[in-house]
Amino acid sequence: MDPARTPLGQMLLEEITPVVMVLSTPSVEEACLKNGLSFLQMLTPFCSFNNIDVPVRTASDQPYRIHKFKLRLFYGSGVRKPDLKVAEEQLKQVITDSGEKVFSELCTDVPEINHELASSEDRNTPSWFQFFNKELVRVASFSDHEAFDHPVACLLAVSSKDEQPINRFVDLFNTNKLPSLLNDGTMDPKISKHYLLVHDNQDGPTESRASKILTEMRSTFGTSDCLMLCINSSPDAPIKHQVNPWASQISDTSPNQDLDCFLNIDDINEIKDLMQDLTSKHIIPNMEQKIRVLNQQVSATRKGFKNQIKNLWWRKGKEDGADSLNGPTYNFNSIESQIRVLGDYAFMLRDYELALSNYRLISTDYKIDKAWKRYAGVQEMMGLTYFMLDQSRKEAEYCMENAFNTYLKLGSLGQQNATRCGLWWTEMLKARDLYKEAATVYFRICGEDILHSAVMLEQASYCYLLSKPSMSRKYGFHLVLSGEQYKKCDQIKHAIRTYRCALSVFRGTTWSYINDHVHFHIGQWYASLGMYDVAVKHMTEILACSHQSKTTQELFLGDFLQIVEKTGRTFEVTKLQLPVINISSLKIIFEDHRTFGSPSAVNTKEGLWHSLEEEMIPSFTAAKANWLELQSKLIPKKLSQSNVCVAGEAVKVNIEFRNPLQITVPVSGVTLICKYSTSTEELTSNENELSLKTDNEVDHFRDMSSGNSSFLVSEVDFSLGGGETTMVQLSVTPKAVGTLEILGVRWKLSGAIVGFHNFELSHPKKNIVKGRRKPKHPPNEKFKFMVIKSIPKIQGSIHSLPRKAYAGDLRQLMLELRNPSEFPVKNLKMKISHPRFLIIGSQENAKLEFPGCLTKNIDSVQSVTHANPNIMSDTVFSFPVDTSVQGETPLLWPLWFRAAVPGDISLYMSIYYEVADISSVIRYRTLRLHYNVQVLPSLDVSFQISPSRLRIQDFLVRLDVVNKTSSESFQVYQLSSIGHHWEISLLQPPDAIFPSQTLMAGQAISCFFTLKKSRRLPTLEYNISTTHDRSDDVLLVPQCSQDLVYNTNNVPLVNFHHYERLQQKVSLENLGDLNTVDFVLISRPLNSTINHGLSDSPHVMSHHSCHLSTSSTGPISWLVDGPQTLHHDFSASFCEINLKMHLYNSSGVTVFVRIDTSDFDGSGGHLNSVNAVQSATPDNPAGWHDVTPVNELKVTSNALETQPGKALSLESVSPYIWSGSSSTNLHLEPMSSAEVPLQICVFSPGTYDLSNYVLNWNLLGDSDEMSKPSGKCQGYKYYLTVLQST
Amino acid sequence: MIVCVAVVGHQNNPLYIQSFTEADDALKLHHIVHCSLDVVDERVNNPKKSGPMLNETFLGLLYPIENYKVYGYLTNTKVKFILVTTDLDVKDADVRNFFRRFHSAYVDAVSNPFHVPGKKITSRTFAERVSTIVKSFGFSSVA
């Protein structure tokens, strides 16, 4: 890249150009002021030449041509160091002005970062940066250590009107008026002078006086140096020029007015020619001349080996003398200054090689002289020269850095120069795409002046953005730094601008601290400018600052509220972050054909209700009719997607508010924003309009919520403590038929600011479960409701349903249904989810007194018969046809409740009813009730049944009851066997079992019963018989009269038992019903005990145990019958004992039985001995008896098999011999018994265990060979003691 | 002295920033850590060195600013660890060692089944462990 084309190159070509000092008389100025210009201003536009062609020959003999050239014109008074104060003011003004300008542009939009990256090239450095930089560079001009600001020529202008023009010329260049720099010897006062006679054509034609003066001038000053310029040739009317060449000059002074110009085209051309002539014919040749002269001098004194040695020697000697900060002073005719002038002239004439060699030459001199400022200046120029030569980039940068550092070392003296040098350096780096390095240099330029450093930091930030890869975070950081500096010097607008740019970096990131900082300050600054709206907008961003400390939160919120207050109105914000709305918690509850009895019913899954109601709701033509299809038939297709709600019935919205802060936030006036329209068409047409003006919606909403009488909105106030979350239920009640749409929610924070949350627009995809139905329609339909005219709605509740109950608790409850509307309903049906817990009674039950109705009395016979049909009705209960629910009188219907198992139970009930009014969109509704019952464990009841060894078909029942409660005491009252083919009786009198009659908490008892098959002919249907003289109930409490025996075949108990049976169904079924027995244990709590949280004390508790199998040994039962003890004289002979085995087949099919006896030393005995070895210790004392621990909870079905023959594993006992047939086979008919004789021989007295036989059985009834059940039974223990008879 | 340590997620989201100064300079340290990500990106995207440095997790001195030195460390899941220290002569080995221990603490923290990946680390144990590591910084080579 051509260095001259880079910004730095152009800057250098413009800034480091020859200076022409202009000296003019007041009358010249006067003439020019007619055009609104000063003389200097008039000439300036024509001082830069873009297409001249001047041959230049400097030190070398090779001429080259210059095409572009520029002169800088300064008044004599301007040739001095700029006043710092003035310059500062000027710079400040520049910044302020640009701040205003840029700010007004910026207010409209915040640039997106992507956009910014794309267009960064042109917009990253706003034009005022260039301007600012130029001004900064200018501040350092006319320094005494540089020569390129030395005037190369002087233009003396005298008006033709002036008296004695020749004298005036001489006066103008009077030494005491000349700038001090020329007088004190820093600059060469001998500069070429050019004499210009300015003639105002309005004063008269040129010929007379002016030409006379010119000739006079020519004779005095020489022909070549005298010129004449005629201006204001335009006679009367000002001329408006199409292209105003002074635009850039004028804009500073009077920006808006048109230039009324008396200069016509000829005048302008004359000026142009004049300046070009001056440049090409006088100034450039002059400079060439001077360069050549100087070059010769320098060559003579400094070039060559001899001169160098001399110079070194000379400087060494001088070294000790002057050691001031600036080093020695050099006046213009010192050789050092002349070298510098030579270099600068060469630079200005673009002979960079020559310039560089001279700079190098002088640089070492200055260094040795410790003239640091001059040294730095030369280094700076060297760097620029290297750059312009486009060679040795490293060298160039090194020079610039060196210069910069040297300037910095000078402190305040070099500050301006350092800034200028830094700016050039950065430009140099930028030209080479070293933006990152440029940024660090910008960072280093930041001096003590805050304003400068702000601008520099901002420029640095843009450099970071431009670097490849762009460092956006550093960009943001430096913008923030710069904004901070701007703020410090009250450039609020700039501060806002930088912060807003920084925002584009931080937006969307999770760097919340930084984000908060930026937003907070923007908000504050906007507020300080009085732009409260924008301020509030930014402040709202930081409200949900949960990560900040409490004090910061308070500060933020306080400032925010203060700003809101300053706006003087209740501010309304669409996305207020405080409090946070948990949109996923949003739940809309509305009742179409589904109505809910309690909030908990709403929260139950729709599927659960659906399955519950499946059988009740009518199915239309299609067998698979579901809710949606049903609706689509009834309502117009267009509306089939929207939800239906009923006029007068509230639509509720549950929504969660969360306070992320640690401070309490008052929230008031929380309401729903709704939109109502009377017809469906209107709504759809409004919709487009609505979506268009979402911004204006705020006002729209307010009108909606207040003025409209077609619906009622509830209002909620609450205060959210730090970190609290509150679920709020809001409701809207439509009053008339039409369409209702819920748009969002509004609330007022701290009474000052109104927040809105639009449900749809902000969260197009959210997870709401609406009305517990999976939404199938597009999201914006979810909040739209078709309001239909009011239809009856039944309210229902269950009276006195306990929240907590002990297991087994049996109660009578009352279902109350009310229909507050005047419309009748019909065809009521009901279904209950857990018939085990809750069953529906009949109307008659309502009259019964509880718990008296449970006991056996005379009347009970009728209820038994009545109850039977209900038992199987686990499907849908239909209320009688004549049932009507209307008006004030509620419908009461009895229910039976029994806490079946411990745990938390959810009871669901659904009541279906049809609306009598056919025209309604909804024909039927369902009322859904949901109750939770906590069931506590009470009595743990277990049974163990084992066959009695006394009588065949008799069983021994052991009942174990454990009181599992912590405090309650119970009275175990009654045990009943269900069905009529079992008889049960106590083994002991009740007094013996329950001396205290109570079962305290934690206490356990067991008692024994005998159970036998009822003598009546067994039937398969257990519930038919109604005879009274059965003994299937056993009272466990002695003194009670027979009246108070609870009838287990009565209405609630038998029903509950039915469900218990279903529940407790086990796989033992295949053995048939006949061998199983069901028990119901009835207990009563003792009234004296204290109730813990139970709503009212239970009266009766029933515990059901079903399918207890009696036939643990298979289908057969047997009994060995024989003597227990007998005396025999073994001295006479061995003893033969006859035994009898009774066999009974309790199954329904024929059983084949084989009885195998085995002796101790046989195979069967071997099995036993193995068991004995395993379980008994070798040195068992004889007669030691192993007591099986009482297994109180579980009935072990294989009780016999688990008792190994180890009890009498007495090796010492002499064996006996089965002396009968070792194997007997027989067939047993169903329900029949047989007798098998057995015989053993005993050889010595002792006690014998006659369990050494095996019964093998096969069921023969089934023809299917494969699935024949068969089994093997080990003999049970039967002890026979034989004593020696005396 | 270590002034600040930070864990930054692979999307350059802050996961954990803890300063160990009394002064209220959280914002400044946030900025420093945030800016250092630019340097991390730069290091990662155009590694000047290759060969043995290619798989190096330790990124070395990221940049010196004002009176701080910022060191970086990049795990293979693109999680960055940033260390800001005021020590002027820090041994590389110390920093390496610090980062190694810090890394293992981080791994333990995110192995917690209740930690949601990509969310801020709220574990108190982690914070305690980090502060012990920070306290022992600089002594490890001596001990």
C-alpha cells in the first residue's frame, strides 16, 4: 500500500507542509470582510493543489515532480505556540458539539454488534475523532524544536486604499511586530517576502491608482516579488456560488448563512492563479534553493570521516556544560538547527531519503547533547520518514516508540508532543492493520487530562473491535472505561453513547455484574438528562439483580423508584422483571363440561378423570368419541379450537410470582388483562390490529380492565418478602355470551410502576397445562374462550369425611349436591375411584342410625336382601330417575367409608349430570371431587390356620392382633367368618384371653379358635343362605348381649368385604373356594382415649382377611388315629400296635393317594437324619425340644413341611418297624373320606415318632395329563409312648 | 496474593468468580476476567507455538494490566480458569500447580449429580476448597 494514500500519509501531507506567514493591513481585511471572510480565509481554499506539476530537484541531481502540494497560511500573530487554555476550550467545545450531534442521532437506535462489525470501517471512527485528533496535533505546532512550522515565505498584503502603500509594506515586516519565534532566533528571520497589492474593484477601476502603486512596488521590491490581486469585481448584487470553496472555513464561524459573495468567477480564478504562481514559481524553488545551500553546508561541516571525528570531539567537550532538561539551546544558525531545517524541508518536498539521512545525522547529536525534546522530535520525524518510505517497519515503530517515550519522560513539557506522536504512531499501526497494538498505544496516550483520555480510550476500544480477530470484550471494557472518563468531565452524552455501545457487547451474556453496572449508569445518566422514559427502560433491566448484595439491590430499586417518581406518572412497562413471573407455573382453570369441586381436583391428571368418567359420559355415533370430537359436533367448526367457558363462572389463572431480591417488594393490583368481544367474528378481525399495536397496548389494556362491564376481574394485593414465591390465583368472570381472551397480567410495583406480562407474545412456546388438557390447538388459542350462556352447575361435597383415619375405620358419610341455578338437571350418575374405600349407599341407608345399623337385629334381614344387588356394581352408580337437584334443598346421599389400608389415599369421585336445556352447547357436565385421606395403621391382624390333629376337617385358627398405633387403645370385639360353610368357636372363654378387654398401643395378643366345616350342605354361592342359627360370629367380649353382634352380611360390611376379596385375591384360587375362609375382625376404639387430630372418633373398625387357605397340605387331609400311651411287656414279645389313618379329600375331584411307610434305616429315615444333622447340635440332650418361634404375622402355608423330624432325632431310640403293607394305594372320591389301617412293631419301650410315612397324591379328575397336579405330604408328628408293663 | 479466580464456561459464561480482596472491586475483577477471555480466544485460535505446546492446558500469562497479572488455563471441555494475581514475580510452576489443583476441585464439583452443567457452581465445598488452594498458593514449591 502506498504510504501516501493511508490516513496517516494524507495527514502528513496536509499537516507537514510549508508555512506561509501572511501579514495584511486593516484595509485589506476590510475589503475581504465584505464577503464575510478574512484575508487568510479567502486565500486558504486555494492553497492546496491537487494537480500541479512542479519539477523539484533537491540535493541529488535527479529531478522529480510533485503533483500535490499544500501551503499552510498563518497570520503573523498565529505563528506562535498555541495557547494551551484556548486549545483546551476549543477541544472541549468540539467534543461537546459532537456529543450533541451524535447523541441526537443515537437516541433512535442502539447499534447491534453485528451490524457494527460489518460497517465498522466507516462508522467506528466518527468524523469528529479525525477532527479532534487534528486539533490535538495542532496544539503541538510551532514548537521551537521543529522546523517544519517555520515560515518559508511571507506574504505581505496591502490594500490599494492604504495611504503610502510602500511604507505600509515596510511597516508590516517590522521586526517588533513579528512573532517572537522569529525574533528570538528560533526561526530564521530571513525569509523570502512577497508583496501583494489587494485592490477592491468596488472602489473603482484598477487602472488609475492601483497600477500606479504596483509599478511603484515593483521598482522598490523587485518585479518578481510583487503581485496584485483584484477582488470584489461583482458590481452590485452578491453572487451565489454553486460550489462554495469556503464552506469548510466558514462553517466554523457562521454555519447557516449563505455566503453573499462579491467575488465573481474571475476573482476566484485570479486568486487561484496567484496562489499557484506563488507556490510553483516562488516557494518551491525557494525551498529547493535552501535545501541545496544547507546541504552543501552540512556536507562541508558534518559529512565525511574527518568532520565526524571533529564533531564527536567537540561534543564530548561540551557535554559537561549544559545539562538542563532541554539540553542546550540552538538558534537558527547553529548547525544542528540547520540540519533539522534541511531535513524538514526535504520532508516537505518529499525527498524522504535526504530527510532521513539528515534526521539520522542530527539525532545522534541531540542524543549526545541530551537535548531530549529535540531528540524525540527527530526520532518522531525519522519514524514518519520511514513510514513514508515504506521501508523497515520495525525501524519506524521503534523510532515512534522511542520518540513517544522520550516525550513522556519530559513530563508536562512534552505532553502535547507525546500526544501528537502517539496519534501518529497509532495511525501508523492502523495503516498496517496492527489494530491491537494501536489500541495499546491509544491507551498509553491517555494522559492526565481526563477528557483526552476518554477520547483516547474510546478510540482504543474501536481499535480492539477492528483488530482481527476482533476483541469485542476489550472493546466493551474500554468503552466502559471511556464512558467513565466522559462522565468525570461531564460529557454525559458521550458517556451514554459509549455505554450504549458497550451494551451491545454485554447484552445477552450472563456477566450480570457488568450488565447491571452498564444499565444502571445509563439509566442514571439518562435520568440526569431528564430523559426519564429511556432511563426507566434501562433501569428495569437491573431490577431482578438477585446476585447483587442487599445494599446494591436497595440502591437499584431506590434509584429506580426515584426515577419513576420523577416521570410524574405511573409508568407502565411491558416487561417488568420484578417480581419474576414463573410462566411455567401458569395454569388456567376453567370449567366447561368439567367442573371441579376443589382445587385439588383441578390438579389431578386429566387422564385419571378421563378413565374414571369413561363409562359415564355418553358416547355419540363414533365409538371412539372423545372430548374434542364431541365438541366439534356441537359448536361451529371455527370455534372448535377455542375453549368453552360458561357465563357467570370464573376462569381462574394460577400464576407464580417470585421475588428474586432480598428486600421486600410490595405488589398490588394484580389483575388479568382480558379482552372481550360479543361475537366471534369481531375477535378475529381485531386480532391483526391487536398484534400490530403491541406497544400501544398498555393504554389499551387499561381501558379494557376498567371500563368494560362484560366481565369481572379479581384484584390481588400482596407483599413479597425477600426470596419469596407466591402463587396467586386470579380470576375473570365473563358476564355475557361472547368471546373472552386472556391477554396477560398486570401489576403495580411499589405503587409506582405498572408491569405487564403478556402471556402470548413473550412466551410463544410454553409449557402450560390448561384445564388439565393437553393443548392441541395453536398457542394463541389457549387463552381464548368462547363464553356460552349460563347452564346449571352442581356443587357437591362430602360431609364429615375424615382427613385422618385409622385403618379399618368404618363410617357413614353424606354426599351433598346442590344446584344453585334455576335450571334443572337430570340423569345423575356417579363413579368412585376406590370402591374399596368408599361405596355408595342407598337412599334408605340415610335413615339408618350409625353404627346401630350394623348390628344384628330383626330388621336386618330386609337390608340383607336389599344389599345384595349392589355388591357387584363397581361400575357406575346411577341415581334414581326421579332424583332432582335444584334450588335451595340439597340432595343428600349416603356413602360408606372404610379406611381399607394404611397410607395416603386419594379418593376421586365424578358425578355426571345432563343439562335439561337441549339448546345449550354443553349438554352434560361432570363434577369432579377429590379428597385425600390419610389412613394410619391401627390393628395388624393375621391368621394362621393349621389342621387339627384331633378331628379330620377341623382346623385350628390362631389370630394374632397387634396394635400398631402409638396411643390408641382398641377393643377387639368380634370375629366373623364370611360365608356360611364355616363355623368358628373360641377355644377359651373370652375372659381368659382379654382380662382387660383392651388392646393398648403396641400390645399384641393371640387367641385360638377352632374352625370347622359347617354341617350344612356346602354350596358354591356363599351369600345365599340367610339362616340365623349359624355360629360364624364369635364375640370376643364376654358380657355383650347378642344384639350387638355386628352383622357382617349387612350392607356396608358385605360390600366392603367384596372389594377386599377382590383386592386380596391370590393365586390359591385353583384350589377352589371351599377350602378358603374369610374372616372379618371387628374392633372398637375405646372412647376414653384422646383423639389425635381425628375429626371424630371412629365407632367401628373392621379388618378383613380373605382367602385364608385351610388346605395347606394339598387336597387331602388325614389323621392318624391310635393310642397315645400303652403298656406292653417286652419280655414276652415285641409289641404290635394297630393304627388307623383317616383320609379326607376336600377337593372337587377324585384323588389318588399312595401311602408309603418307611423305617428309620430306610430311605425315608435317611432324609430325616440329614435334616437332623444339619440343624441340631451333636450333643443334644435327650428329650430337648425345639420350640418354633411363634410366627405371629404370617400363616405359613407349608407349616408341616417346615417342621423337620428333628424334635426326636434320638439315635438311641430303637427303631420301630412298619409292619403293615409298606405302600397302600387308594382312590378318594370328592368330598369323601376313607380309612386305612396301619400297623407298627415296637421292640423296646420308649417314645416313638410315627411321622415316617409319605402321602403321595394325584388329582385324577382332569383328563389333561400334563397339568395334573400332584404332591407329596410328609407325615406329621405323632408320638406314641410304649411303656414296659410291670 | 491471588486477587481473583474464575471459572468460565465454554460459552464464555461465568460459572464461578471469587475475589479474595476486602475492597469492593467485584466489578473491576469481572471486567478483567471478561477481557481476559479475548486473550484466551486469541491464544486458542492462533497458537503460535506448536508441537509440545499444542495440548497444553496452561495458557500462561494472558496479559498484565495495571498492577495485576492474569493467567489462564483451558480444559479440554473449553472451560477456562482465570487467575488474577498482584504478585509481580510469579513462578510458572506455581501457577501450573495451582491450576492443576483448581482443576481437580472443579472436576469434583461438577461431578456432583446435582450440579447442572453450564450453570453457576454454587457448591460450598468447592468454594472452601478453592479458598484453601488460593491460600496455599506460592507455598507449594517451598514445601
